[in-house]
Amino acid sequence: MVQDKETLEQKIKELQEEYSKTKDNKKTNYHVGLIRMKIAQAKRDLVVASKRTHKEGFFIKKTGDATVALVGFPSAGKSSLINVIANTKSKTAAYAFTTTKIIPGTMLHKDSHIQVFDMPGLIEDAHLGKGGGKMVISAAKVADLIVFVIDINQLQQFEKLMKELNSLEIHINKKRPYIQINEQNIGGIKIEVNKSGLPEDDIKEILIGLGMHNAIVSIWGLVSIDELISIISGRAIYMRAIMALNKIDTNKDYRKIAEEISKKYSIEVIPISATNETNTDLLKDKIYENLGIITVYLKHRLEEEKMPMVLGKGATVGDAAKKFHTNIVDELSCATITGPSAKFPHQKVGIAHTLAEGDVITFIKNK
């Protein structure tokens, strides 16, 4: 039976009330886990139900070498920031909800083209659809990096944003635990590896509650009950993020505040003023760095012109060759490298050689 949005919202409210009244101890572990699971399932059903009530949404086509989403509350300064770092003309004003659609821009940095989106401002209960919040968050999921834009005088905004993302099972700056589940036809549930920190009985009950009765399970890494449910359900999303702490020109204690936030939430904080363009170049550097990319340059041995190519950190000469042309790897004997990863200019290396930012590569074909 498909439940409507109002019914599901009421169900979530009742389950949350039951959860708040239940003491969490060894005797109630399973019951508490079951309530959490039911809340998670109801929230997922609510997302589906809410989608049926929206005729319009945000559609993003990824372009460039990487994609960044600017996420924050209304009037946090996202539009001013994208105008500076991506040379766009997003509308700005000193009142909330200036941006009502996604504004794209391109940040040119170190010969890379980074797509930047100014997302409409989020509000509390965005995960339930208020202010079109679910559509905004869903659109942000396609990004390779989130930049939280936070008004230094409204620090509570960040906790609220994290709450909204967690409600939609989006985990920020957290390593995804490795979980392997091999479903079987018989044999019940067997847990071979359990480094989750959860009792095996709780794990088994969660699996059964999600419809798995026969499986071999291995879990490497600490995980909460809620997170385990979202991973097994295929809903968990892990995203990298940094914070642009905006409007520092209005608060002289910005350095201390930035340090405190960084320690408390384990997030890199870049203090900026979008209107005064303070530290915006530093922010560009940090965005590039946290995207985990490098720019190298391809050069023909008889020409002076160099062509930039953006790769992931840890990429090899072979990876560069594959991106240049899928068949060229089979024709390569080696390459010459000039740059940070080379011991000396024009060093000959094999296809397994790991590249570094700024390397200049010349491919050498087999004779």
C-alpha cells in the first residue's frame, strides 16, 4: 500500500516520540534499533511520496573537470561568492531567497575548468520538502565537493544544515565503512567479520528487518545502527566538504571562530569575505585541493605548445594515456617527464609512473 505524504509525516512523528521515550540500554538495544530502522524506512518512503507531489525539479548536467555545489541558508552569501570565484552574474541582495534556481558558473583554476553551482538557500526541515529543500539537496548530490557557505554571525546554520543532510542519509567528510553482504539461499545469517562496534544480534535483526534471512556478512569499520541501515538500503551517500566562513569583515574574532569550528566538526574552514574578496583566492586553492585533482601537461617532443589535462591524484602515465586516447596505451614504450615527479628534466619513465601537479609529459611510442 502506497502511503501519502501526510500519513508518513505523522508516522515519523509518532516513531520519533516513541524513540525519545525509550531508554537505550542492553535490554532495549534491539527495540531501539527497530524504531530507528522504521524511522529510516518511513523517511525514505516520504522522499518518494514527496517526489510525486512535485512537478518540477532541478536538473544538473555535469560539465568541466569537476563539480562544486555552494550550499547554505538564504543570505549566507553564496551568490556573492560565485560572482567572485566563477565570474558569473548571480543576483544578490540583502534579503533572503534572492536565488530561486540553480545558477551555474565555471571557476578557472590551474588550467582546470571547475563547474560551480549556486544552490537556492536551504531552510529548516528542508529534508521534508520545505522551501523545495529536497530538490536542492538532491541536486547537490551530483557534486564532487560541497562548499558550505556560512555567515559568521549565524553559526547555528551549520548544525542545521548537517541535520538536514543527515536526515537524508548524506554523510559529510566520513569514510564509508566497507561492508560486504553475500546473500545465500540457506544457512541463516553468518557474520564473518564484525568491526562495526555493534552487537552481532543487532546486526542480524537489522538484516532480517530489511528482508535478508540468509547471508554471509563482513563489516570493516565502525558504524552506527542508523548508518548501517542506510548503507544496506543503498541510500547512504558520502560526500567531501569544506566551509567558506563568510562575512569575516563583520567579526574581528574570525580566526578563533574558524579554528573552533574546524576542531569541533573536523572540517576545513576558510575564513572569507565574498563582498570584499578577502581570501577568495585561497578558497579557490582549497577547492582545487579538496577535489583531489591535479593538472598535468601533454607536450609533443617537436612542439612547444603544452595541452593541460586534469586527472585524479595518484594518476599514472598510463591513466593520462588512456584519457588522451583509449588505444594509445598499447602503443607506448615509455614517456618522458619534466616536473615535480621527475628526478631530473626529461626523465624516461614507464606507464606505471605516478604523476604530480604540473608534470609535463611526452609520450614515446613503440618503434
